[in-house]
Amino acid sequence: MPLIVEGGRVPPRWAMEGNCRSAASRNCGQAEQLRLDVALINNMPDGALEDTELQFFDLLDDASGDLPVYLKLYSLTGIPRTDRGQRHLNSFYGDLGELWQSRLDGVIITGTEPRQPNLKDEPYWRVLADVFDWAERNTVSAILSCLAAHASVLHSDGISRHPLSDKQFGVFDFSKSAGHPLISGIAEPVRFPHSRWNEVQASALTASGYQVLTQSTAGGVDTFIKQKKQSLFLHFQGHPEYGAETLLKEYRRDIRRFLRKERETYPSMPKGYFDEASERRVREFQEKVQEKVQEIVRSGRNSEKGEELMEGFPDAALAGTLQRTWQSSATAIYRNWLRYVISKKADISKLSAVAAISENVG
């Protein structure tokens, strides 16, 4: 069963792949207990907005199997958008205000690039907090990705994130640290990409009633959960949804920012991502760039940005070697999540039926 996008508003890049059909309405002949209605609240910046759509579409499509998953797209207000980005939202995303009176089986909330040290100072904070509160009351389960995970624990439990000395960037191996249906049947190591400058720590999470499911010495806390009112919140500090080239795009973006003098240091290579030959190419490129930058500094041309150096970046050679080594872990945990939600939904339906019978008998 392909993933089904609600309302006939299928983003063109996904529609071109021919993998998805739209549903003009919620009532498409499927028994309610045999389908899942899920919202994807995609808050990524414009440069990653459509890539993120495709990543989650592909992952949900792979994980759903024969289970119909009806998906509707939303995005937070308050996130800076270009005209093109806003047009895309207007064309394919629903009005976030629709959520407040809705009940859904699940919701997936992405992060976005932080601009403030304190998340509560972000312009979208109040709306994001309202989404968390809505999800607690009106979903069976919610997935919080990266910054959204940090914002969620800050909002509900006052747990602050801690800045890292360098970006936690690459593909990391994690071990299971607890038993739970969400990680049942997933082979170890559980492997996921991470891309973040901050972390929430296991000690603070467990002290506030969270259960850490996967973690490692190198990668820190990966996946953790907590029941919040009606909903089980599943938090990822990483990005199971990432495509094979996503980390490469981020790495290239960070190098460009260095050349534009938007960051002081040359970015670290993503760990566990490139093969040996690719790592050699990346190091050779870095050495050439840093030599050129030093030459610019010695010559006194400090205002020169050197963006033209990106023309020598070995995109094609690197992209041709990349593999989505975390795909099996990502598909497995999302499949478990969908199964968990459908199981809990069935339990709720049975309880409602029993309650109705009792009321009629009474």
C-alpha cells in the first residue's frame, strides 16, 4: 500500500516518483481501525524543506508495508521563509490551525536550524509548545526529531540542552539500553545519522522519567521515550529519515559557510560516513582550501571570501560511494512505531466499545 497524501496536495517531487497517491478526503473506504492518520509538521529551512518531505515519505512508505498511512503536511508559523518556500507551503501544506480541533493517530515533528542559544527565544517557540500540548492530548504517539526533541523536553520537563565542543556529525552505532516494542527485532548496532551542536544528557532524562532506548559512548543518547498524557513521545536526537547524500549536503554547506566567513573554523568531516578513498579526497580538498585561506590572510586580502574554491569539491566522486547504511535500523524503528500506534488504536477502540455497551446496559 503506497503512502497516501491527504487532500490531493502531493508535492511534485514525490508525485514524479509515482509512488504515492492522493486522497481527496479522509473517508476513502478504509475501515478506521485499519488505517493510520498522521501529520508531518515539517519545520526545516527552505533549503531542506522538500528534501525532508521526500525523506519522510520514503521512510514511511517503506515502513508501512500493507498498512494504509494517510499523511497531511503542516509547518510552524514563525520560521523565516523565502517567497519560494512560502509558495510551496501555501500550495501543499495545511493550515496549522486545523490541528487544534483534530485528533490524529500520530504526528511527526521535525526540528529546524536553531538561531538562538535559548530555544524559548525562537520566534516559533509559543506555537511549537502549543503543538506539543495538542499532541499530548490528541495523538496515540508523537515523534520528535532533533531540535524538536530538545524543545519538547525543555517545554514539558525543563530539561536544558548542553552545547557540544564540536558538531555531533556523522553516522554512529548505538546499543540498546532498554527493552521496548519500539526497538524489538532491530539488529545491533542500531545505526543512525546525527547532526547537532547540542545534546540532552541521559542523567537528566532518566531523572525526569524518560526511558533511554539507545545510546553509545561516541554518539551519546540516541532514542528515548516518555508517556505524556494520552501520547507516547518518541524522541530522536538523530535523523533516521536522512537520505544517503544528506550529510554530504550539510558538510558542503558548512564548508561554504566557512569560505563565506560565516563560521570561524573549517567543519569536521562526518564520522562513519565516507569510505577510505572518499576520506582521502575530503582531506586533500580541506588541505588545499586551508592553504588558500592562509595565503589570502598573508596577502592582506582578508575581505576576500574564496567561495570559488568550492568548484574543486569532489561532489561526484563522493556521492557515487555513499550508502544509506542506517536504512535497516530506520525502517525497523518506524515500522515498530506504526505497529505500536495501530495496536494502541485498536485497544482504544475496544475500550470505547465496551464503555458504550456498559452505558447502554446501564
